[in-house]
Amino acid sequence: MLEKPALTIRYAAAEWRIYEPDTGHLLGLARRSRTPGPFGIGWLGKPTLNVFEAEDEPLILIVRRTWAISPKWEICDADEHRIALVRRGSISDPSDDFWASIDMDEHEILIRGSGREFARARKSADDAQLVFAPEIQSNPLTKMSVLGAVLVITEW
């Protein structure tokens, strides 16, 4: 899924489905869950979005809310290593150093940093069309961070 230059993200049947835009081929799924809370108290658990490849459903990405006063989401790889933090208007690296801004209106999400555009997502009533910039095509961690940010924005 992350090797594709663009993705279509559509909500259907209580999960997000991720398609290849040109063929409509299903590439991945994103499902909500809740991490266990302290002492097994379910309502204290963190909202989580798990992203899977479509075939055999291996986990590739985890997006979960952190415990903070301001809304902040951590994006982790399948081994639960943090790769990015997303908060309103920005994406940071694992050390919380800023690397991209998120600008959005009701129809578009633009992610850019250092004067360059990393990705653009056009939203409609049914889906979001995410297009990655050519310069990040060979960087799966950056693409995971961008995909996670777009899912956070469209999901919550």
C-alpha cells in the first residue's frame, strides 16, 4: 500500500478502506479499537486506529491518542515504535521536533514542510483522495506519518 503514489480513503461498514485510485483495488483497512486503560478500566483506554494491508491483514501502522491536555496523536509502526506526533496544524518527529504543517479547509488537506509540499488530500462527502509528492515516494516512514495524519483529520 505504501508503495503507491496515491490512495483513496473511504469510510464503509465501521472501518476505513484504502483503495488504489486508478483501479479501485482494495489495498488496506483501518479499524478503530481502544487500548486497555490502567487497571483494566475500559473507558480510560486510548482511542486507536489500526491500519492493515488488505491481503492477510498484516498490521502496518497504529494511530493512537496520547494522554495530554491538548489533542495529540502518536503514529507508530507495527512494532509500536513512534514515528511521528500529530497535533492540530502540525506533524512532529518522534522527539517532537516540527517537520510539517497541516493546512486544511473543508475540501482539502495540505501537508508541507521546508517550503515543499509532501502530500495533498482532497475531501469529498464519500472519500479522501491522498496524493504523495514524488520526493517522499521512497520514504515509507514519511508516507506512514502523512497517512496517519490524514486518517486522524478525517476520522476524529
